[in-house]
Amino acid sequence: MLSGLSPGVAPLPLLLAALGAGAAGMGQFFRLQRHRRMMEDTPTSRIRSAAQGDVELIGKAQAPDAPLFSPITRTACCWYRYKIERRDSESQSKWTVEEHGVSTAQFWLDDGTGRCIVDPEGAEVRALTRSTWTGATAQALPGTRGEVMMVGDNDHRYTEHLILHGQTLYALGWFASLSPLQASPHEEVRERIAAWKADPQQRRAFDANQDGELNMAEFEHLRQQAAATVEAERRERAAQPQTHVLRKPKNRLFLLTTEPHDGLSRTLRWQAWAWLAAGVVALAYGGAGLLMRA
């Protein structure tokens, strides 16, 4: 568009659009460079010994506890993103997004030293398994022995990005270890007492004289029983391992990708420089046009 029109005769809206595009290109350059530096500067941690905060983890993606299937092809996966576009009836080369979505279901990452929950909400995901097609495609039916159904038509274009069970996953995000003992024992005892008092069956169990009310002795018996129950439950939970979670950090990059680490770093580098070149050209075009009009 820019190459066929001299900036001196270009209309003002086009020059302003070029300046806007140039600024966006420069912004993308700095964004991609910042992401690449974060990847290269963050050492890889192991789940078993990872510090709390920003970490880089590499392991195998494992399916969530509840089976997850992609909406279009019904492929079993850990994560999906999909888009369905409809062909424009007037222009066969234009497509309009009709439906799109992304999975927010949590799944597992296992690096051999431990497992952590991955909460993908807010992540920038680069999935190596992706496909785009038009026309009907065979869709496997879950719970059957290889039965399929044909889905789609030639007036729609389908795009699907997947993270599959067992794929190597590179993750950069905020790591937190959650203790099985989150609340204090006093809080748990207080909540247990309130729950038992609100339960008619439990109240009757401690109402020795069956007058419908708990006197001081009966209430003390309930309190002691609640404290003993909470203490036993806390001992049992304390023996359980911590739960590790990887999620989006505040105002920082959260990246999940099945692309090779080194390859992704190179991709981010050339993409950043491509955006810079495009931004410089657009800014030069728009700036030259405005100067010529002055």
C-alpha cells in the first residue's frame, strides 16, 4: 500500500494511520525483546526445589484430572484454543470470526522431581500442535471404539491449537507452594463449632438433656470435641505434600509453549527485528508525508 503512493500526495488519514502503525511496530519490538530477555535470563528451576516467585520450568504436560477435549476435533488434550470463521458471501477471500474460545482448565506439569498445577488463565500460549482447514474433518467420538463423525463445511475455516498430554512444555510464570495447613487451628475450630451448632443433628448429639438448647457444659463438650477433630485432621493434612501452582504473575510475562526453547528464542528475535523494520518504514513514510504537507 505504501510503496505505490508517494508520501507527498498521500491523504492525511493514511499518513496518520502509518504513524500509528509505526508506533505499534516499535511497541511490538520492545515487547518481544523484553520477552526474549526474560526467557534467556531466567534459569531453569526444578519443581522440587523451586523458589517462590518468577521461575522457568521445563517438563511434560499432563492431562487435567477431569478429561478435556478440544471443541472442534474432540481431541483429548491439556489445553486448547480454537477459532471458527465464516467465508464472506460477497468476497470469497475474506473471513469473519464466528466463534472462538480458549481453555482455562488447570492441568499438570511434571519435570521428574515433582508435579505442579498449571493455571493457564492469562498466559501467552505458543502451541506447536496447530492446524487450520476448511471443509469437513473426521471428529473422534469420546467413549467409543474409534467411531468418528464428519464435522464442518466449505464455507467455514477452522483453527485449533493444542497442548497434548506428554508434550514437552516450557513454562515461565509465578510459582507458589500452597501448604495443606492454610488456616490457623483457632480459625478451623471456630468454623467447626459454628458448623456443628448450625447442624440440627450435631446439636442434638451434644444436647444431653434434650431441651433444645446447649448449656455451658454441653457447649464446652462440643468445643472440646471440635478441637480434637480439627487437630486430628490437621495432623493428617500435615503429612500430605505441598501443592505447587504456576500462574500468571502481576504485570509480567506468563508464557506456556511446546516449541523448543532455543527455537522460540530465535523466533522472538527475528520477529522483534521484523516489527522494528516495519515500524521504522511506517514512521518514516508518515513523517515524510506530514513534513511535505507543512
